[in-house]
Amino acid sequence: MKTAELIKILKKNGCFFVEHGKEHDKWHGTTSVCESGVGC
């Protein structure tokens, strides 16, 4: 799965971007699917 595809899924499920990490972006939301680090 490409990063862009995962970001679309996260947004569709109500997740929001928190911050850029050293190697991963941090996303959070109201569901467990949103507790995610997305590799760059």
C-alpha cells in the first residue's frame, strides 16, 4: 500500500494529522484505526 492510499483511508475514517516525526507522520482520531504512524 502506498502512503497516499493510507492517508486517504485515515482521512475517510475521521483521522487528522498531528505532526511530522523524524521518520513517521503522526495521525490521531476517535477510532483505533487512527492511532497510526505513517512512514515517509
